[in-house]
Amino acid sequence: MRCTPKSATAFWSAVVLLVLVTLPATAPAQSFSGTGQQATELFPLAAGLAVFEFTYAGEAPFVVQLLDTDGKMVGEVARASGPSSGSRAIRIDRNGRYLLDVSATGAWTIRLRGDSGATGSDPERRAAGVARPDSASGGEAVNAALQKGRTAGIAAAGKLNAGWGLRGLLGGTLAGPIGLGVAVHYAGRSSIDAPPPPAPADAVFSKGFREGYETRMRANRRKSAFVGGMVGTAILTAALIHFIDISGSGSGTPGNGGSGGNPPDLGIVR
């Protein structure tokens, strides 16, 4: 049988097609992005090792946790104190739906690397009990519970904080604007112990309550320290002006003759 260019082209086309058909299907990588604190929609993960890649551009702490549908933490995807990037591998014990709970102030991106945690066709995922990526009803419910908890935590934190107001007052009185700045700085970095959430509260609501309480309490402390520091700075400024005024009035120039009075009448008679 004679091989012609046409038959050779058909042969290699068939080989390439056969290779493409036999290659395993690769699921598209899942990625999430946003700015600030939020929770993603639920997405499917299969049992095995899931590798997450992240980038963060904010200045405040960045914490990302992987939660299941019950709000329980499966693993920590990221933790950083400022702009950063990296990756983290998390062991997934069972097929199911999960979400990422992000605590941040700046822009962030999280990507599930390659096929990790998300392999298999749609029929295989359904057979294994893994939902399709567009199944977002559970994610909306978790987001609602988080937001409800955060609202309750903000309300529980109140408004101003007398302790940090006094610290700011002391700092402003002793060192003016410098003391004010120091008080505000430490007010934002101090540790906060959130009280127990109101019952009944599940894991998702409790997490939201704690985040809302800590965020508002930290803002309250900064504001209280700033107000107290401004009052202290005003007190220090008034004291300095008063001191300068007293010093200036007490340093009069003596008159002629050194006595500060009129010159003596010599009584000269012609």
C-alpha cells in the first residue's frame, strides 16, 4: 500500500485526536478576590490535599480560614501582618462544600492551585456528594449568619472607652501631640477579649460576633485615646502660654538710676 501525503496527514490527525481524548479532564482553577472582610460563596472540594495561593495588598493583619458548612474551621489558609503572598496546603478529610472566611482591610486574591481538591467530572462530583460551584445558597446563608453575628458584636462593643480616654489625656498633657500619637497607636494594637455571644449561637454566628466586637472595640479605643489626647494637648498648650505670659510680665526693665522710679531732684540753685 502506497503512503501519500494526504493519508499521512490523516493518520497523524487521528493520533493527535486519540491522545487528546484519552487525556484526563482538568478542572478549571477556582479563584476568589475582593477587598476587606468577607466570606466567599461555597465551593466544592474533594478529599485530599488542597493547595491555596494568596496575595494581599493591605497594611492591617490578613487572616483567611477555610470553613465547612457548619462553620467549623478546617484549616488556616493565610495569616500575615501586612502585604504578602504565599501558599498553604490543607488536608481535606471528606468531599463537600467549603468557604473562605477572610479578615482583611485591603485587596486580596486567593486561588486554588490546579486540580487540588477539585478533581473529577460533574457526574463524579454529584456521586461523591460534592456540589457544583454555582450552588451558592449555602454560602449566602453562612454570609448572613456572619453578618448577623458581626452586627451583634458591634452593638455589644458600645461607643467610647474611658480607660483609653484617660491614657490619651495623660499622654497629651505630658507630651502634647507626641503623647497623643503614642496613645492612639497602642490603643489600636492592644489585645481584646470578646465576651460570649448571646445564646443561642452557632459557630458561624459566634465567629462573626467576635470579629464585629473586636473591630468596633479597637476603633472605640483609638477614638477615645484621640479625644483624650486632644484635651490633654489643649491643657498643655494653655499651661505653656500661661507660663510664658507670667515670665514676660515679671521681667520688667528698671528705670534710670536703677531704682525703677523717677530720677532724684538734685535741687540745683543758681
